[in-house]
Amino acid sequence: MSLWDDRPLAARVVEALALGPASGQALASAFGVSRAAIWKAIEQLRAEGVELRAAAGVGYELVDPAGFGAGVLSWRCARPVHYFPETDSTSRRAFALAMDGAESGTLVVADSQTAGRGRLGRSWVSPPGTNLYLSLVLRPPLQPAQAPLLCLAAAVGVAEACGALIKWPNDVLAPDGRKVAGILAELQAEVDALRFVVLGIGVNVNHAPPDVPAASVSELRGAPQDRAALLGELVAAVERRCAQVGPDSPALLAAWRARSMTLGHRVRVGDVEGVAVDVRSDGALLLDGGRAIVAGDVEMVAQPSV
Ligand code: BTN
């Protein structure tokens, strides 16, 4: 904890309480503020949905010390979170909320899913207590043709938060190619306007499913990860990158290129094969010889040894 930490007091208080209970006096001394200021910060946290209790001889205590309940998640993501200890699919729930008019930024998070959906009709294994399963509703003022760029933007945000790389268009992978996170983008659109997009994101935070080549963020970073903290960073990064989608999206495309593990490699998509040379401003993957891939699953082809 730095003396010069300039985040709001409430943020520093909840971080301190995540380590264990503390009295108002102890918090006041640690942060060099009055007990009244601590009391105000506690009231602010409660108003934001963080569940705290005060007990004689113990002081203030987070009701959910593991930090994965509606209150702590809402605080971490700076919005009310629709949290479920278990649900079928956060994306199904988020899509239903969006159809009912839920605003941009609506976030559904589950500790576990019983019917997690993956791309191309696959399923997403979603055990409790270990990984992240979330779906974010966005209503960007874009054309349906720009939707592929939102997929790239989501991948950049997730890869930045997880310290991982991207395989075109939006697979988030470890440097050795094992999957760290998956993104399922589903949308509602009219001919000339996107009504909403639901970005469903699954991240292997502390556990990598054994049945697929998968890696976890904890493995990449060499230590168990705080899921709630990672969720807050990830949602902020995804929203920041999605806001960069526009006619040319230069900052977004530069960030995508910087994390790409596809560019410069020989790839196969269906029966098309070539070296990936760039990503176009509409999100398509450009191959040598001028061919462009707009959709599909990229397979990395081993380069022949010379
Ligand atoms: C992929 O196949 O790579 C995409 C997987 C996306 C899984 C996430 S988990 C949270 C959200 N809810 C779902 O049912 N699916 C997405």
C-alpha cells in the first residue's frame, strides 16, 4: 500500500478489507485519515453494493471475503452486476436482458454455468470457484458491417487483461498456442444499424480444462489470480478497446497487430492457405497475394524446415 496512492479512499479501504477484517481506527491510521473519513468510505461502499458487516472486537469485515459476490463484483466493475452463483449461460441471460432494453454496459457474471456456449455450436466447460464467465451488453453506434471489429476489440481487451496473445480473429492464447480465453459475440441488428451486441467471455483464470489444449492466467503469471480484480480490469479494457472501433480504428488495429500470433505465419482457413500479412480496417485477415479472409477458424500451418 503506497502512501501516495491517489485512488479514492473507498477503493483502498475495500482492498485492505479483502486481506482481512480491520477496525475503523486501524484503517484510519493506515491511510492517515480520520475515523469519520473511514466511516464515510464504508457508507459509500455499502451504497455501491459492497456487503460489509461491523462486529465488536473485529471491526469492519467483507461479507464475501473470497471477493466473488454481487457486491464486490459491482464495486470492481463500477456498475451493478447481475451475478449468479450458477446459471445455464450468462450470454443467454444477457441477450434476454438486452432484448428487454437493458442499457449498454449491462454485465452478467456467473460463478459456474451448466450450459456454457462456445463458438460454432461448441460448449464451454464452466466449473465453479475458479474461472470467469461473463457477458457484456454493448450498444455501440455502428453499422452491422463493423461488428467483426468489435470481436477484434474484445480480443485485444481480454488479451491485455490476461497478458496473452491473439489468434485471428479473437482466440486468446498462451504463446505456445494453448487457449486462455474464448469470446462469443452475438448480435441483434437491422439492415443499417447494430441494435446491440452481447460479448460472452470465458477465461481460464485459475484452472485450465484438461480435455483441450488450454492454459490458465495463473499459469502465465505464476501465481493464483484474484478473479474479481481480473474481471474489473478485463471489463474496463474491453470497453476501452470497443470504443476505438470507427471508420479506420487505427489505435485498435495497432494494438491487435501488437498482440497477434497470426501475422507473419502460414495459415489455413477452409481450403485457402497463405501467409497472413495484415489485418484490414474492416477486420478481415489479409494473406500474401492479396486474398482476404472475412470469417472462419484459422489453423496455423507448420512452416516447412529448410
Ligand atoms: C469460444 O468458443 O471460444 C467462445 C467461448 C465463450 C464462452 C463464454 S463463457 C461466458 C459466456 N456465456 C456463454 O454461454 N458463453 C460465453
